[in-house]
Amino acid sequence: MKKTLTILGFLAVFPAGVALADDDCFVPMADWQPRDAVARLAEENGWTVRRIKIDDGCYEIDGRDAEGRRIEVTVHPATLEVIEFEYEDDEDDRRERDREGGDDD
């Protein structure tokens, strides 16, 4: 009983959203911007798009930035706000080239 009250007290202090991942997008499909708009966003930023996919309800752009570095960008589907921007490391680049049959070394 004491444990239950402690848990309930904890939940009362912290909003439920804190426990959930912040990088998920919960937007009805009717409110989404079209995929073409995501491609335009990438072009405006100088990114080369390899793939646009949907992950956790968000758009995700896999590609390269203007300097040629691999990037992964998470975009809000309704506002096209960049939620997360990651540079992929060289190890990922080498693995991708190996899969594609490239020989850099």
C-alpha cells in the first residue's frame, strides 16, 4: 500500500509527458505537409536527400549536408520544424560504402 501511494505521488508531481519520448510526432495525417514540402526544405538547406521516410510519426530525412557529411534530420510533419539534426559518423559511412561495393582504402 505504501509503495502504491509513493508511485501515485510521483506521478502526480511529474506530468505524464515527461515519461514519454520527446522525439515522437503525434499529428493526424490530415494535418501533414506533403513529402514534396519536406524535399523543398532539404533543398533550401543545401541537403542532398537519399531517402525521406516516416519514423515515430515524424518525417526523417537521410542524406548529406552541403559539405557532404551524412545527416539524419527529424522533421515535424505539420510545421516542418527541424526537431533533431544528427551527423552520422565516419564508421557508418565506411559500412555503407562497403555494402554498396565501394573501395576507398
